[in-house]
Amino acid sequence: MDILAHGLWTNVMYRSIPKTRENSKIIWWGVLFGMLPDLVSFTPVILVRLYYTVFENHPATFLTEAFHTYKFSEYATISYNYTHSIVIWIVAAALIWLYLKEFPWVLLGWGIHVFIDIFSHTFDFFATPFLFPISDFEVSIISWAHPGFMIVNYSLLLILYFFALLGRQASTSVNQQQ
Ligand SMILES: [Zn+2]
């Protein structure tokens, strides 16, 4: 899924869990972790693309041949295995859980990111290697960039945020009346 939608859904998730909904520190760090898998894998590529577009007047999209000649595309492909693996996430979360002796809630954003990506990528563009390094099994259902997916996804987000805003306004006016 796209990074903005990842951030917005992660925020919804944290604000729905009783254990985390009142803790803004967990929410904001968790939202960052919800976007981090893509930031870690794609930031170098995006910066290189930006450089070529602005300074060399030579834009290259992810799927063109030119893109694959950039060294950073190799970094994106390799790092994607690590940032988008449920296996790696389980190991990391378990180790930190053992060390801290409490569940690392901020890491839940990362786990949810991988889970959503399993079903919102296709073989054409970074299918999610969620079982890496145990298996290379991947799922190809619908791309997050498909117009239908985009419309449904952002409509749901819009409805959720609209009602959350209404709920917040209602509770503020009740508090003011008391
Ligand atoms: Zn992703």
C-alpha cells in the first residue's frame, strides 16, 4: 500500500486499541514504524530519482529499464526482503519483548504494514516476501495503485477520520457544558 495510507491506517489501529489509544508517544512512534518499512527500502531510490529528474532532466520510473540500472534499485530490492518479512518482524518483536519484558507496541505498526502489503501488492511490483528467509512464497491479488483499490481505501479512511472528528467534537462540547 502507499506510505500515506499506511500511516493513516496505523494511526486508526493504535487509536482503536485500549492499551495504546491514550498514549500519544506510542501512537506517533508506532505510526513512524508503520511507514518505516517503505522509508527504509525506498528513500534512497526516491532521492536518486529526484536528483535525476531535477538536475539531469532524466526522470526514471520504477518500472523502466533506466531505473534498474541505478545501484539503489538493488538496495531497494534486497532490503525489501528484510523490511517486509513477517518472520523477521516476529523475531525482532519477540527479542525486544523478552528484553523489555513487555510487548513492544510501537513495533505493531511494522507488523501491520507487512500484513496489509501481503494483500495489496502483485507480482508486477514488489510482491511482499512475507515469509523471507524461510520461503519465497508470495501473494498476488490486487495492487494498491489500482484505481478501484485507491478509491475504496481512501473512502474508508475519509469516513473513519470524519466520524472520529465528529466524535471528538461531540466529546469536547460535552466537556465544555459540564
Ligand atoms: Zn510496504
